[in-house]
Amino acid sequence: MGLRQKIWLTIAVLTLITVSLTIGLTFYLYENFYVDKQKDLLLLQGNSLKSAYMEQDGDGFRERLEWTEENSEAEIIYTEDPMKLSGSLYGEAVNDTLITYEERQQLLNGETVTMVRQHPVFDQDILAVAIPLLEEDVLSGTIFLYMPLEDVYAPFDSIRYILAGLFILVLLLVIWSGRKIASQLIQPLKKMEMVSGRMAAGDFSKRIDVSSSDEVGSLAGSFNRLAKSLEEVERSRREFLQNVSHELRTPLSYMRGYTEVLLEDVTVSGEERQEYLQIIHNETARLTRLVNDLLDLAQLEGDSYPMKREPIPFAQLVMDVAERFKLPIGQKQIRLRLELDEEAIIEGDADRLEQVISNLLDNAVRYTPSQGGILMKVEQNKEKAVLEIQDTGRGIPEQDLENIMDRFYRVHKSRTRNEGGFGLGLAIVKQIVLKHGGEIDISSKPDEGTAISLTFQSMAFDEE
Ligand SMILES: Nc1ncnc2c1ncn2[C@@H]1O[C@H](COP(=O)(O)OP(=O)(O)OP(=O)(O)O)[C@@H](O)[C@H]1O
Ligand SMILES: [Mg+2]
């Protein structure tokens, strides 16, 4: 049984029970109330006959009896011998008793008796009242008033039809609204099932319209968010694959081309041979760097990468990296200035932080024209240690700043191979800095220069 049927059935059953109980209870109360009222009426008539019996002579009482009988719906019997009531009202033919021995005893004691029971002759239910008439504490007669219960219940017949009609109406209403509610609840779930089926097949583009603010609505909302982030993941996976294969293909085709020439063309001079080998060697180095960067990124983006935690003199680390860049800086006649606060100590993985500084300095050197300037500054700011690298290079356009740290993102996608990096340097920087709990801030103006600052928690070195 589906959820829809379950909900619907629950609503239907509950309503059915409620309506039946209500109608049943109404009937019961009404009947009781009505029967009680009729009983009171019989008692009233009986008692007024009783006082007539007490106050008037035999004829007067008889007249009153007849008059009452004519004007009442009840049958009235007067008998001087109450014992007759216990036998049969209608002669010897019937042996069943109308009133019981106990009730007869009550009458003899002067107590009024009321009863609802089957009439022994007419085979129908009656409501009856027996009132004893006493003369000086001795029972001298009994007034017996009764009416068939059919008459009592007669007014119900019309109500019964109205109630039955009402019952059917409510039932139809429940069936209709139950179906509506159930399908309203189920519809988003069905849609989710459909969309998740598509997602399993690799299509993440479908969404669910969220119309309600209840639990189902919020489930649909998170489902949409899930679909969106899966779509995003899928998109970046494709893009990544495209980028990687593109970056792999170019060096490989160079290497293949030049090796083929070397292998097949016997007319290649010794000088050309040397040049081609150099190209092949460069491309191999480039490929190696790509693979290493990709491996680094894969490790850093996973959670398993082990990061050392050791105290590092920040200034020393910066100096070491700067030392290694002496050659390219000299070649481009770049002025490099260092302003290093030797007190700054941070905690982290020295090799990884060296990689960070090296990637940043590499960018600064690469994207700054000859005779430009680079400033590397380490400052200790209360509990923060800040490294800032400024250059007077070409800068980064504002619209690229947002994505500059994404993998394979480069401002000039089609630049020459001499200058071309892979666009992985800053992505690696970002991962390492985040893993150290640090912050990165980039500000840049095209044609003026770029400033990148890294902020780390400094170790409590001079706090004692
Ligand atoms: N100091 C800078 N000045 C100007 N542009 C920069 C600077 N640093 C980064 N960029 C821009 O940001 C892009 C991304 O830098 P990133 O270091 O991630 O990649 P890359 O240098 O192109 O390649 P890789 O570092 O992988 O060799 C660069 O291509 C460049 O356009
Ligand atoms: Mg770079």
C-alpha cells in the first residue's frame, strides 16, 4: 500500500469513527431525553388522576378517567385489584405477567412503578407507569398508563433520514478532501523520486518546485540544494578533466613531434639536434611539474594529508625562498626589498609554507616586467604574523580576483608557453594556508601591481 493510500485511509477511518460516534451519541441522548419526557408526562397524568380519585366520588373519577383517556396518547387502565395486572390485562388467555412480583410488591407498599418492556400480547415495546391508589395505607386500586414505544420513537423517523443524508454528505466530503490532501502531500515526494532517478543517471539539472513551508517542503528544499551542489561538483569535475587533458596533450605532442624528427630525419644537424633535445627536456620538466602540482592538490584537498606542526621562524623561511629566486630576479633586473621582523614565529609545516611563499614569489617575478620592484614584508602584529608580497607588475583585473585561486584559473588563458603556468600555484597556496588556519587577502590594480598578504596565528613567543 502506498503512502497516499495510507494517509487517505487514515483520514477516512478516523472521520468515519468520529461521525458514527457523534451520530450514535446524538441518537442515544435524544432517545433517552424523549423517553424520559414521555415518562414524565405519563406520571403527570397518572398523578392528576390519582388526586381526582382522592378528592372526587366514584362517578366524578370515572368521568375524569375517560376524559383523560380521550385526550392523551396513552392507554389508561384503572383496576381495583392490582393483582390482575400481574396476570393479564386481557383475560386468562395469556399467562405471561405484565408486571413482576417485585413490582406488585412495590405497588402494595404504595410506591409508583415505571417500566419499559415488551407487551406480552401485542409483541411490541411499551413504556408504562403504574400508580398505586391507597386508602388508609391499604391498596384500593391501581392506575396503569402505557404507550407503545413505537409512538415514542415516531418523531425520530424524519431525523433519521436527515442524519443519514448528513452522514453520506460528510463521507463524500472526506473522500474528496482526503484524496486532495493525500495527493498534495505525495506530489513533491513523487517528484523527488523522479528527480533522484535522473540524478542517478547523471542528470542534475532538474529541480522541485517548493510550494509549502512544511517538512515536505523543507525536504524538497534541501533536495534542491543537494542537486545544485552535485551539479556544481559534476561541472567542476568535467572542467578539471578537460583542463588536465589539455595541459597533458600539449607537452606530449611537442615531445612526440621532436622525437620523431630526431628518429627519422637523418639530415638534422648537430645544433638542431641539441635544440630539439632541449625542448624535449623542458617539456618533460613541465609535465613533471604538472603531475607534482596535481598530486599535491589532490592530497591537500583530501582530508588525509599529514601536516607537520613545528615552530618556524617566519623571516628565515622567507629569506631562504628569496635566495632561491636570485637568478630569475637578477635576470629581470627586479629590485627585491625585504622587511622582515625576526621575532615572528609561526607554527606549521615548513616545507609546505616554503611552497606557499615560493609560489607567490614565482608569480610576483613572473608577472612583473623587467626593472620592476618586489617587496616582501614580515610583521608581527600582537598575536598575528603577517607576510605581505607586493609587486609592481601587471596586476589582476577586478573581475578575475574572485576566481583567481581556482584550479587552472588564469587571467590570460591564451598566453605564450614561455610564460605559461598551469594556474595551479594559487590553488595550492589556498589549500595550504587554509590547512594552517591562516587567511589570504589579495588586492590588485591592473598596471600598478599586486599585494597578497597571508595572516597566521603567531606563536606566543614574547608573551612571558
Ligand atoms: N602577482 C601577480 N601579478 C599579476 N597576476 C597574477 C599574479 N599572481 C597571479 N596572477 C594571475 O593569476 C593567475 C593564477 O595564478 P597561479 O599562480 O594560480 O597560476 P599560474 O602562475 O598561471 O600557474 P602556476 O603557478 O601553476 O605555474 C595567473 O595566471 C595570473 O594571471
Ligand atoms: Mg603561479
